[in-house]
Amino acid sequence: DAKTTQPPSMDCAEGRAANLPCNHSTISGNEYVYWYRQIHSQGPQYIIHGLKNNETNEMASLIITEDRKSSTLILPHATLRDTAVYYCIVRVPGTASKLTFGTGTRLQVTL
Amino acid sequence: DTEVTQTPKHLVMGMTNKKSLKCEQHMGHRAMYWYKQKAKKPPELMFVYSYEKLSINESVPSRFSPECPNSSLLNLHLHALQPEDSALYLCASSQFALVRYEQYFGPGTRLTVT
């Protein structure tokens, strides 16, 4: 599995967009980028995934660079409830479901 | 219903005790998982069950014994634990045991070993 690198922490003002980067420079052609988050004292929650095109759902947008070496998770209007640790995971979708969570980015949304 | 439930929420046990953690889902998922999470660390996979059979054991010590009695239930039997086993134990399920299927996590059981 490709290794991912994320900043340990970020701050964002409520109502502003939160842009969370992930570096995955060794990603292979058939690996997807998956994002999960973990709000304090809860289990992780799936957010979004993508291969190479930009993806959007009701929670977030995922922008993957053309060379696929990095991606950005965008929460368009962050709220206090988005304060959490965000994990970027790179995996081949058809492989055994062994999610390896890295250290993630702790996002603090403030008033 | 996209809920995974876990009981108990908290558990304190001595090193000589035997206890069990329980996990339940009613989403018709055929894959279930146990993760362990130490404080301020990411979750670490322990076991994966696929169609009620153990498919992955991440070299977990035998004092942790998983059991999947049916497709909705997953247990983790604990015996002779050490204080360093104190952690949050998370259960998850997915439609099938492949990465492409979203994992749904329960709230976890916070275990303290004294």
C-alpha cells in the first residue's frame, strides 16, 4: 500500500472551507484514495473516496492532482461538529479490507 | 438502519477475569471487524470475519479470542489480559470484506485492565 503523509493538525474558522491535504507520492495506478474521520469518542466514519477524477458527495469534495501524488479533502462550510481526526488511506478497492489508519490530521474548527 | 452497536460501553476487569465484548449489526453485512485503539493513536486492525469465518488475524495474542456466532453478531472474548491491553475496542462491519465497501463503526467499548 502507498504511504500517506498528512499534517498533524490544522485549524479552520466555522463557516469557512477546510482544506485537508494528503501526500501519496508512491500511489500506484489502481489504488484509490479513501478518507475517514473520527470525531472524539466515536468510531471512524467514511467520508469519500476517488481514483483520479474529482468527487463530491453530501459531506465533502475530494480533489486529486493530475499526477495523483496528492489529494485534498474539502469541507466547504466547516462547522464545530467537523472537529475530528481525518485519515487519508490509499488502497486497491478489490483487496482485502485491511484499513491501515495513519496518524491523520486533527482538524479544530473554531468560532 | 446503519448502526453498529457495541456492549458494554465501559468495562473494567482484573488480569485474571474472563469477559466478553459484543457487537451487533442488522445491515445484512457479511464482513465484521475488531479494531483496537490506544489513547491518541489511530485504530489498529485486529481481526476480520468474512461470511462468519475468520479471514484475517493480525497476529493478535491468544488472550483475545474472537467469535462470530452468526452474520449479525461478533464477540471478542477476553482472558488473562494485561494492563497494556487497556484501550478502546471498536467493532465495524461492511457489506463484504473488500476495501471498496464502506466500513461502519460502532462507538466502541472502553476497556480498563487493572
